[in-house]
Amino acid sequence: MAAPWVILRRFLGIVPKQADAEHAAAISTALRAPPRVTVLAVGPSAHPEATRPDKVPYLVAAGPCGVLICFCVGDAPVETEDLIVARDFLPSMDPLRQPTTGSVERVPRRTGSMPVTCNIRSLALTPGLYAGDYVITELKIAKNNHRAKLLRFFSCEKIWIETVVFNPLSCVDREWSPSAVVAHEGKLWFIDLSWGIFSCDPTDALPVLQFHDLPPGRYISEGKPFIHTIRCISVSKRMLRYVDIARDLDLDGRVAEKKVVVWTGIPEPDGFDADHGMIWIKTYEMSFKKIWEDDSYRATQLPPMVPEIVVMNPRHPNVVYLFLRGTLFGVDVPNHKVVGFVKDARKLVAPGGRHCVLPWDLPPSIANGNIYMHG
């Protein structure tokens, strides 16, 4: 039986346009159990510009209703104009010979006064109000402006809609630096890892934008380019989680050893508490020294060095996946034990790995299919 989730590489594979690939599926993959990385392959029929083979597919967002893909040239993109949605995934009938496949839909470009380009770190794909529908949402925030904008594509209407919403941080003279978006409890959570979180319901006709602070002491006065290697916010076991590689001070004011800290966020429905509608509870913390001293870590043959955060297991909040020297490995943090690792993962997870992979909760149609435990 397949694991209910996989780790997806953001740079996707490409099916060559050859005679034997003329009828290749628009999207295909062989599912692999974490910490192995699953790579989606995009067929020729899914490419928006057949005359631009230099544009490679890149994963923007993933969820139970499908995956959102853009096309770019060169390094990991920040903006895009071309989007497709892959969904309707079907399980493999012969897992030894056939991959899991899906179909794609091209998303029309925006028109009128709406910006054509989308910020990839502020885009999300979520289910719509009715079965089979989906919504693509982008949040645009400008400093010193009381108006923010939600740009939404509704699949049922095949149209982009621009909605102006009140910006609760309009009085703050600071640029919003989007890091990622996660879906939780019917809302989208737009994240700036140095500042805080905006949330709203993407299906509301008139969404209300609400701001939430980070856990205590985690605010930074300005964004850092590689902050995603030491912090992440994701959903695990139906709760919002904040993961941090922290370094506190000891009783004498000296820098203490680094550790992994996880907080659980509990939204407040009235939104009037001191943390802007969010209570953060420290769930656990563990020093890297204890992890390094465990026999399971020694089995990886890795040096005692602080790794980068990659993803949190969406089913088990105790397990965090990390990256160090080409090895992707999962750690049960409270028990300071390595629960699995993959060597030579440089091509799958480059430095700055949080922007190179995404967790994917498998759609129901393939959640109980076949998954490769090796290779």
C-alpha cells in the first residue's frame, strides 16, 4: 500500500518528443516512499510552447486536488506567466512497467489590468466549493498600502478575478517577503518566515485577510535570502507547525548549542489575542548533539554538522527531513533517531533544499496504489 504522501522534486522530468512518446501521458511518475524523492515527468502534450524546449517544468504547489506547474528557463524561478494544473491521477495497473499517470489543463493568462506574471512563492492550489473544481490564488501585498489584492482563478468559471482586501499591516513600513503558502482548515496561510503569516479563505466572495505573528522571539527585522534552510511552516497531523533550527543563549549569556524546535499553532477564531489570532505552543526541542550521538545517526556516516531543513512529515509531526552533504534523511526529533536516509541526493535536493522539494498529500485516486520502497 502506498504511503499517503510523497516528497516531490520541484524541477520535473521531461518525456522526450520522439515517435515512441507521441502518445505519452501528459504527466506520469513512479511514486517513491520518503525519504526517497518522487519526480513527476511532463509529456510533450503538456508543454505550453512546443517551440521553447528550453523552458523546463517546475512545481509550484501540490495538494489532494492536483499539482500546479509552471515553465521556466534556468534556475528556480521567482515569477511565471505559464501555468498548468495536473490532476485526475490514475494508479498504475502494472507498477513494474507502467507509471502513475494524470491529465493536465492549461491555465489562461490574466487579462486587463491584472499583472500577467505570478509570484511563485505566493501561489496556491486548493479545492473549489464543488466537487472537481479548484482555485488558484495569489496574494499581492505592498508596504504602506491599506489595500492588498487577491488574484484568483476559478476553474468552474475559467476566469481570473481580482479582489481588493484590507491590509492589516498597512501602517508598517516594511516589504512583505513571501516564502511559501500552505493550505489548512479551509484557509490559505501566506508565509513570510522572517515576519509572520497572512490567512484567508480563498473561496469566500469577500475574503478577510488576517495577520498572525510567528512564535515568540522568532521575528526578524528584515528577510534573509536563505532563511528557508533553517525555518519552515507546514501542516502535520492536521495542525499548523513551525520548525526552527535555533540557537539560544545559556545562563551566562553565551551562545549555546543549536537545536531543532517545533511549535504548534492554534488559531483563535475571534482574532483578538496578543498574537493576532494565533497561539503558539512549543511542542518539543532537541539538541543536535543528542541526534549526532545516536547510533542511527552514526549509521549515516555523516559528520556532526548542522543540516538544512527540507520538509516535515505531514502525517507524523515528530519527523523532520533534513539535508546535509548530499544526504537526505528523516529524524524522529523527540527520540533523536534517524528513521531513514538517502545518499547522493544532490540532484534531488540542492543546497537551499526547502525550495527544491514539496510534500504532496496524494489524491484519493492514487493514495492506496503502489509505491516503490527502493530505488
